[in-house]
Amino acid sequence: MSDGNYNRNLLPYRQYESGLKAGKAQMHTRALKALETMLQEKQFDEAETAAWLTRFRELLPRG
């Protein structure tokens, strides 16, 4: 008889949460790369680009 403690091996494996986290991380990286590309196209200098990327990272929600 079960006492409420389940063996994790008996529970079904669910990839939903890990897949969701991986997707969020991938979109986070894509957003940073897109902003960096856009700033390079606008020909900002390296210091200004770094400042924009730092501020964007602060504003971008993390998982």
C-alpha cells in the first residue's frame, strides 16, 4: 500500500517543462543576437552597443 511517497521511476516522464525552459532560453538568445545585429547595422560603436545590450538584458525577462 502506498504511503503517499512515489518512486519517481514509476511516474510518467514529462518533457514539457524542460522543453519549455529550453525554448525560452533559445528565444532569449535569439532576441539578444537580433538586437546586436540591429545595433551593428546602425553602426554604433562597441561601447554604445555594449551599453544597449546590457540594458536590454536587464529588461528581458528571465525564465
